[in-house]
Amino acid sequence: MTRGQVVSPAGLAAEVARLADITALKDLVERYLASLDAGGFDAAWAGSLFTDDIEMTFPVGSHRGSAGVDGFTAGIMARWGRTHHHGSDSTVEVDGDRAEVGWSLIASHVHHGSPLPPDASEYFQLGGRFAGTARRTPDGWRFDRLRLRIVWTTGAVPSGVTQVDARTLDTRGHSTPSQ
């Protein structure tokens, strides 16, 4: 809508509904990201964020379905003593009862036993981008697909991580030496 444009009541109602959906989806993104640092991964947590057929693809593993998504996430997060996930403003494209979402991420993972500030932490950081889709459910918007693509990393990965899913790596600009 442009300034001074006359809008019908139906057009105004549609615009308010569209903005309400965008706000709800941005809230879904923020709640998910904040929950990674807060912990408390259980069935209620999963039900507040994901559809029954959620499909997650992360560098250290993938998971399908709401059953077990709490344990899958808890297992990933248990590798760290503390975490800090910082996301950019999210992009949201709504199409009826479906939406595409995305946001950039810088995630800091502090190793178990690392000293508290002001001493320097032992850590692992990554920069990447989340992309996913969400569906409108009777309980509100929920993710049905979520993928994290890694652009860069620094620091030491935990000893148990020996490989990552190649589908989650941003390989632009990467060339292999000629043989």
C-alpha cells in the first residue's frame, strides 16, 4: 500500500492478516533460536515449534518426525557447556497456509569446562544460514522443514564430530587443487 491510497475494508483486512502471519512466523524463528540456548528440550517444546512430520538437516545429523526431535536436539546441544546463537532478521514469504523462512546465524559454542568470563573461553563458532518452511496448524505456525547451511567455522569442534553432512556446506568459492 502506498501513502494516500484508498483501501477497501476487505483489502485492509487481508493486509492485516498478512502482517499478522509474518509477525507470527518471525516469532517462531526467534523462539526456536532462543530455545537452543535456554535448553529444556521436551515434547512440549517440540510441539510448540514443529509439525509432526518435521524434517531437520544439520551438519552433524538429520531427523524426521516430531517423535524424538527433542532428544535429537538435546544430543546436539549436550556437546557444549554453553551456547549463544545470534540470528539476523528473518525473511518470510507467506503463501496461504505455507511459508518459507530464512535467517543468517552466528553460533558460539563454549566447550565444557571452559572458564567463565573474564577468562577466555575455549569455543567453536560457525556462521551459516537457516532455511526452512512452515505450515499453519490449528495451534499456529510450525516448522515442517529446517536446514542449516554452514559458511564458515573457527575454533575446535568437539572430539566426537569427525564429519559433517556435505549437503549442509556452502562450497561456493571452494576449488580443489588440480592433480
